[in-house]
Amino acid sequence: VLPAAVASVNIVAPEPIIAGGKHILVAQVKDSRGQPIADREVKWSFASPGIAIVTRDGTVTGMAAGTAKVTAEVEGKSWTVSVTVLPVPAASVTIEGPQEPLAVGAAAAVKAIVKDARGQALSGREVQWSSSAPKVAAVTTQGGVTAKGPGMAVITAAVEGKQAEFRLTVAAPAPVMEAKTAVVPPPVE
């Protein structure tokens, strides 16, 4: 009795995985009647090693955010699926900025530090900046701050649902002392 010939291979579509995470892919091998065939060697291959890699047992590891193609091949029949790798989610955000008060008209930069749950810095994340008092300190979409008027403003950075606040003080300009000239009469002799 000869073993049944492989008619089709199908990979159960995986859920998206997070970069650094793993998922075991399952190849379904069937004969011409649609009946499952067990104990056939599956050869796994992948097309985007920068995004995901797959081992001989079908374990796919996400390397970086993106989409990768993974193929299962059994006795000349193959099936390819797309594996979506999501970026590691942000767990926290903090802001670095000037510690001293800014003078009216001065410019400075604030920087959002985004970290994952393990405390590792994450780069390339979109930061949404805002100011609680734009007439005191205005902030650009890149984190550039301009001191507009005396007072205190709270600069907020939001990244993937996480927020941080930074209190920025703008100093009042020093009062201008008006110079007065006194005329002193010459001494009388």
C-alpha cells in the first residue's frame, strides 16, 4: 500500500505577532479527497529575514515591524501566507527639556523618551505634542518650544496612548530702568 499523495498544503493564518515574539505555524496537509495527512515533512521558507524568520519546526519569530511571506512546502505542493509583525508597544514616555526658565522669545527643544515594558528605548514612534498655554509656550510637532509670554505651561507628549508632562516656565522680562540725567549746577564761587 502506497502512502496517499499530497494534493494540497494550507497554513493556518497566524495572528499578528509583536517584534521579538514567536508563533508556531501549522501546515495542514491533505490528500485528493480532502482528508488530512499526518507525518509528512514540511519544508519552511521565508522571504523577508529582516521582518520575520521561520525555523524547521514552523516557529516564526518577528524581527521588526512589517509583513513577511512564509511558505510551507510538502512533496511539491506549497502554500504561502503573510505574517504581520507589529512594533513593540510603548509602555512609558518621559520628556527631557530645559531645566531653567526660558526668556520671552527664546527657543528650546523637548524630547520624548519612549520605552517598552522592559525599559528598552524605542525609536521611530510618532509623538503628539501639545501645550496647556500656547500664549506662554508654543510647541511644534517636532518638539520645538518657543517662549511667548511669562508664565508656566505644561508641555504634553502622547505616544500610543501613553502620556508625559513637562512643566516649562517662561520668565518675565526684566524691567527696563529708565536712565535719568540730572543737571547739577556748577559750584558758586
